[in-house]
Amino acid sequence: MLALEINAVEAMPGGGSFSIRVEEVEYLHAVQITVRDTGSGISEEDIPHIFEPFYTTKKEGKGTGLGLSVVYGIIDRHSGSISVESKQGIGTTFTITLPRKTLPNG
């Protein structure tokens, strides 16, 4: 999650709006986390690659391209999913869906 937050802040150098929303989605037996910003957005050409290790659109020395790859790996290991919607100049929304686990005797 921290990588998503850092990316959002860096995409809004002149300020903007950032939000995190967490909600239970009963019909999916899951929890959804929505991370939204009003930053610069991600180009359509870059979206298919953003979860690849070492892929970055940041200037040299400003990023390693590992943040979103690590986020993707953690979510995948927890049987979840992550999707992204973005429009350049408008902002980006990441939606994380994680299965809800029932605790024993709970």
C-alpha cells in the first residue's frame, strides 16, 4: 500500500486529492480497497507494464520500478487481485480485492 501512496503523492506535485476507501463486498466474500488520486495519470501504453519488475516511468534516480511489482506480488500471494483505471491529466484509481477469511470459531 505504501508504494501506491508514494506514487499518488509524486503524481500530484502541485497538489490534488488522494483517498483510500475500504469496504466489504458481501457478494464476493471480499474486502475492496480503493486508492484514488487526481494526479497526472498513467498513459495507456504504460498500463500493461506497471506491475512488471523494474518497469518505471520516473526519471533516472527517482524510482526502481519495484514498488507496484511488490504490491502485485503481495496481493497475489493472498489470493487477491489488483486493477487500475487511469486517465492522463485526471488521475488514477487502483482497486484491490482481497478474499475475506473466516477465523476459526468466528
